[in-house]
Amino acid sequence: MSCFTVLMEVMRERVAQQDKWGEQNHPWLVGGHHWGNFHTADQARDMVNTLMLHPRQELDYAGILTEEYHEALEAEDDDIRTELIQVAAVAVAAIESLDRNGR
């Protein structure tokens, strides 16, 4: 499979994320979040979901990427590729946000 084909898949996933969540402008990292302390996808997902439900808490791209990364680590063989495409698409979303917001 060519690099172009893989990048097209990342772009399709990025479009799907945009359709689902709209334009997102999270900071890269909010002080006080220690994403390195999360060792499973469930732990990271629980924290991301908690932050999404509490408006006073700010979700960041580091957390979203941590969740996706752990999902890739825990994926079965047939799902690893799909999870890595999602990791790449979230990384692109973070870069888009940084560029859009002059950071």
C-alpha cells in the first residue's frame, strides 16, 4: 500500500471526526492533566469522558491522543491498522487546531 493511500485513509477518518464533532479547538495540554499516568485505554477514555461532561474541566488533545494510542496498543491484530489511522487523524486534528489558533 502506498503512502498516498494511507494518507487518504487518514484524511477520510479526519473528515469523519469533523462530521461527528465539528471544529474542535482544544489546547494541546492543560496544566494538571498527567496523561502519562494512564496505562490503559479504559483509564484514558474514562478521563476524557469525564472532562467532556464537566464544562469547568478542559479537555486537551494530549488526552484524546493518549486514549487513541492506548486503543491501538490494546487492539487485536485485525484492528491495529484502524486504530493507528485514528491516532494519525487525531494528531492531524491537533495540528489543525494549533495552526488555526496561532499556536
